[in-house]
Amino acid sequence: MANNLQVNQAINLTDQLISCLNDAEKHLSSARNWGFLDVIGGGLIVDLIKHSKLNNAKDSMSNVNYLLQELKRVLGGISMPGDYSMQVNGVLTFADFFFDSGIVDVYMTAKIMNSLSEVRKLRDKCFELKNKLYAIM
């Protein structure tokens, strides 16, 4: 059974997680919007902006993964999701710049949307956990 100090630490970590997930969502939503523009003929500048937004989202998700590990440690291995990685990798980024075709742009935008969905699901789980933590205080 977790003590009050552990519960308070877990609530604090959950708040930090939610904040990082909100940041990631903001950056992914922006990248998605730039991705839509890219599909209809954006070009190099749009690709650069979109990937800048994706890099910001990756930074936020690195923080999320760190905080998830801390939360597991504080709660003694409570069942939490594992590491989250965005579905946009280096090969896809290369293809987006090098080939810059409609097919790659649509695929890239779909991957961004999948990552955005995963971020939202994880945030929902964090809210659920936070409510459970408040209930045991």
C-alpha cells in the first residue's frame, strides 16, 4: 500500500506528465496541420516547419518517458504503459524530404495523426490514474 508521501509524489508526477502530454499534443496538432498543407503541395519550407514541430513533440515525449519511469519507481512498479515513441522515425523523415510526393506526405500525416491519438489516450490514462490516487488519499 502506498503511503501519503508516495501518493503525493505520484500526483505531482502525473501533473507533470499531463503537462508534457499537452505540449506534445500541441506540437503534433501543429505538425498535423502543416502535414495537411504539405499534402496539397507545401514544398520544402512546409516540410521544414512540420519537422520542427515533430522534433518539439519528440522532446516532449522524451520527457514523458522519463516521467513514466519515475512514476513507476514511486509507485513501486504499478502497471503503467511502457515507453512511448512517436511513429515518425528517421527513415520516414528522410523519405518526406527526399521524395516529397503526395503518397509520402499522406503516409507521414497519417503517422502524425496516429501519434496524436496515442498521446491523447495516454493523457486520458494519466487523468484516470490521478483520480485513483486522489481516491486513496
